[in-house]
Amino acid sequence: MVNKQQYDIHAENQILGVCIEKVTNWNQMECFIIAKSLINLPEVFYDEDNRIIWATMVELYNEAKSFEYISLTRELRKKQELSYGGESWAYIIGKKMENVNTTAHLRNWCLHIVEDFIIREKKKALQLLENADDVTTIQKDLSESITKALSMRSVDEWEDMSKIALDLTQRREKIASGVEFGVKTGFDELDKLSGGLEEGLIVIAARPSMGKTAFACSLAISMASLGSAVGFISLEMPNVQLAGRFNSIVSGVEFWRIFRNEHQSTDEAEKVQKSLLKMANLPIYTTDSSSVNLNDIRWKAERLVKTKNAKCIIIDYLQLVDSLSEKKNETREREVAKLSKGLKQLSRDLHIPIIALAQLNRESESGDKVSKVGKLSQLRESGSIEQDIDMGIIVDRPFKRGDKLDENGVSTENKAKIIIEKYRNGETKEIELEFEPKLMLFKNKVTDSYNPDPFKIKRGYDLNEF
């Protein structure tokens, strides 16, 4: 009996052709990322050369190298032998690019060949069982075949209530046994409210100069001091300025003194130097590319998660991210809307929280001496951000709004709060914090029962221990 394998060479060629052909414009990386999210293994491709081509493309992508036609051909010549003679890699790849004229059906093509692969693996497992005299002798091959089939995204993604109920039960049992799902921030009330930040898109919004970057830096230092690796994509300031911000928080010395190297004493200069050694041990990774788009962010984030086990990515800030669109008539609002959806999907794919800073419109100010507290509905350039996010945080400092004194006549210069205006998984709430203007540091509000050191923790490590 002839065993007819299930495959679709035309679909395989179209996928590769689209991903290589579109390398010359903005859509290429988007096409590749879509295909890569659905195709986990080179073995999904039935054709041996297609497997080699795909594996090489993924390898070049992971190394941040180009895989357009010429670069890919050169890499294949260096690293791989053809499965059959007489034709060059340049010819083979060229043939796959010949009939590419649309990207509209890319996702369907990928699902088709994934489905074919799963069917092939199922048949392989059945054949192993039918032909084996002793099941124990084929245990390894059978296990590998089943694992490969199950590792692919299901073409039918519907799950019944029993399955999702089981998932919830397992989560609750893990929490009861001490497993923590979220990334602890070190801000007590925020951690109590959320249990730690979990996967999802989180927006920290404020008007200019209100302190959203300062809060993000305080958050990054605090999370890192608890042992979570953090990626910080800075579009607003270069890494050296960001380092000055971090060092000011760790050392307790004003940022401008650190940045200008103008210290009041030798002791202060030594204090800064020692704090630099403490900083070097924090798992914070920064990039200050002045121009990035969603694909760049995805690549950077994937690499950091894979190589450094990053638990959170912070982007400063959302409205500075470049567009992927080539449409001249597309509004910036629609571009930002696509960006927020893309970041939300990235968070789900990587299973980490993505924190994006965002500016509020100036309309949040009034003609009064005291401005009103900003709202998520005033997010600049896109109202859809508010719809996409899982958590929306407003940073507020009354002193900066013109509210100089509190109800007791005390200066509000050191008062701050974050307003959880939207939270899909919990309640909304205002959390009072303290702010040190000279250090640009947000920290927990000191109470009779709270240790005022913002980085003193019960587990992980303490900055003072270095």
C-alpha cells in the first residue's frame, strides 16, 4: 500500500517567496514575523530545500542580519549543500519569488502547511505503532513525533469550557503553592492590587514634565532590584542620560551633579562611583535608537527575552515610535492604533508585560492656575490606545499642576500619585507615592509600618548588599 504524504509545495513556495521578495519594503518584516509566529519548526516544510531556506532565514533574523535575495543566497552557499545537483541556490530562490503577487493569503498558507505537517506527524506515529513488534523500541521516535505535532499552534483554536476551567484551576493551585505569575514592581500598593504585572499592554500616561520617564526609571530600578530582567527602549533620551537617571536613583545624588561631574565633596564623588558598581549588577538592558518601528521593537524584545530572560519591556515613549505604513494618506492616529495593537500582540506572544509611556494632550490643562488631573481619554494621537490597553496608569504630581499646597497648607513638592484608571483584571485605584525632585525618584509613601528604603525587599537582593 502506497502511503501518500500530505503537503502543498505551492503554498510552501509562496510563503518563502513573500518573505524574501518583500524584503525590499516595509511589509517584508511584517510578513516574516507573521509566518514565523505560525511556523515553529523547519520540518513544517515538506520540501527539503524549503526547510533549509527557512532555517537559514530564521537564523539570519535571530542574528539581526538581512535575508534579502542576495544575502540569503550567499549564506546558503556558505552553509548548506543542495539536496540535489544541477541548480544553484540563486536559481531555486529566484523561482520561488517568480509568482509572488500578493500577501493577502499569507496567514492561510501558513495554516495550510502547518495542518499538513500535523497530519504527517500523526500518520508517522500511527505507522510506528503498526509496524513495531516491540513498542518500547520505538518509544523515543514516537514521543518526538507526538511532541512535534503538539508543539504547533492548533489550526482549530476553539477550546471548550472544561479546558479553560482546568487552566484556571491549575493557575489557582500554583498560586496556592507559592508560584508568582506577575513581575513584582516594588511599589507595595501596586503589587497588592495586581499581584505583579502580567502579560498585557500597560500604558503610563502623563503630560510633559509630569514625570512619566522618572516613574519608568524608578519602576525599572525597583523591578531589577527584585531580580527581574528589564528592557528599556529609550526614544526620548540617549543611553548616557538614562544612565545618569539610574545612577541618581541608586546613589541619592542629584542628576545634574552626576551628569556634569560637579560634586560638592570628594565623598560625594566616591559615592557616585560606588553606585556605578551597584548599577552594573542590575539586570537592566537599554537601547537608545532614535528611530524604531514595531518590527524593530519585536526583534529587540524577542532577542532580549531569549538571551537575557527579560521579564518586562519599557518603551519611552509610544508616540515616538515610527510608522510601518507606506500609505501617504494614512493618519497618525491610525498608525498609533496599529502600533498599540501590535504591542499588545507582542506581549501575548512573549508572555511578558509591555509598558509603553505616552503623552496626554495639552487640552488636559485649563485656564485656571491649578490644572486638572489628566485622563486616558486625552491620550495624544489615538483614542484606540485606551481601548487596547490592559492597564492604564496616569502619573500625577499636584505641584507641577500648580497645586502647591495641600489641605493642611503643606507643600506638595514631594507628593505624587499614580491613578490606575483602567485595569482589566482588577479594580481602579489611586495610589499615593512620594517624589524626590532632585533625584527624579518615585518611591513608596512612608508610613509608620513601612520601611522607607524603596528597594528593601523580602526576597531577591538589595542594592545595599553589593
